[in-house]
Amino acid sequence: MKIIRKIIAASIILAAFVTQAQQEENRSFIQNIGIKINYARNHNFKRDALPPQLKWELLNTTTARLGLSYDWKRNKKLNYNFNISIDWLTDKNRYLINDTDFDENIIERKSGANGYVYFILETQLLYELNKKGNLHAMIAPQINYRLFNDEGSSGLGGTNTLNGYNFRLSTVDRNRIIRPSLALGIQYDLPTKTKMRLGAFYSYSFTPIYFGEFTYQNSNAVTVSGEWEQKGHQAGITFQIFPFFKNKK
């Protein structure tokens, strides 16, 4: 019975808090719902040293994000923006062989692309910077969630039939189930009839998106192994539209 009473009391307090906040800003629940679109690029690809015969680089890695948001004006200066999104992450690796015994006409240079899907939970704290209340400083804790794939192996190799030269790059890939990050940025409410918000942000990832080990071998007795990781720090732009909220003229 004590637990039930505590639950009822907490529910009443929460309902009163939400009702008061909505009365202060004079908005209905549906007016606060928005659609969010993000585009960003990931940064910070690290890898142990490689032999001069192999050049392995991450050409680019980008994310596109689509989600729903809920805008909550707590007081005159502070807004909360809660949102949940689906994030499509794509990257492209390129492996270049630079060896005097390597014939590019026989073994082509290789490249490959990967794609991942994340679920993003984010709570934005928006602080108004001007009297009009349309320019905000933003700080946002984020949780990135992805279905777990503990490890998988992939290899790149070939044989030069002219002189017997061969090589192989093998990798072991891992990823995180939950990846926390923190975003800082600035947002601006556009002077449009329907409420729209445009922003820029930088997100710091506390753990890698994915990481692993690699081994390179060739027939010239060159063997090297090490570790690599993609941290996932992001810089990008964001756009939100609140289709049910109309700005006052």
C-alpha cells in the first residue's frame, strides 16, 4: 500500500508540473511535437602504424538522422527539447597497395562501404540568448543504441600471377551496444509562420562507434598487426519543424 500511495503522489506531482508548464506557455500537447532532420560527418579515425606497402584510409563517414521531438518551455529563458531519432551511418574504406612488386593491372585496388543504423535518445537544454527568444545555446546529453554484433572478420587479398606476389589484410570488427555522447551547439528559430528551428552542433563521443584489430601480410615477409577505432565525434546541422505550432504575427 505504501508503494501505491507513493506512485499516486508522484503521478499527481508530475501531472501538476506538466499542467503548470503548459499553462505558462499556453500551448497544447500537439503544438509542441516536431519533426527533426540531422546531417553530420563523423571524425577521428585512429589506427596503429602501417607498412609503407599499404595505405588504408577512411574516406568519409556521414550520418543522416530522422526523428520526432517535443519542445517544452520551462521558463522565460530555458527550453527543453526531447527527441528520439533513427540514425543512418555510412562510411567508406579504401585500401591502396604501394609495392614495387605489385601489378595494379592484375590486382585491382579495393574499396568498400559499410552502413549502420542507430537509435538516438537526446535531451536538449536550450538557453535563450536574446530578447526575442529566437536564438538559443544548446547542450544535449545523447545515448546512441545499436544492435550488438560482437565481432566479424573480413579480408582483402589477391595474388600477382606474374611474379608470385600476394598480400592479405584481415580485420576483426566490433561495435558498441550503447554509446554515450554530449552535443554542444546553437539554434535559431526562423521567422516563419510555422515554427521552424535551424541549428549547428558538435557532438563528442565518449566511446568508439566501432573498433577492432587488423593484420597485414605479404609474400615479401612483411607482417604487421595493430588496433583501429572510429570514435564518432560529429559536426553537423539540424532542422526541426513544428507543423502544428503557428507563430504569432
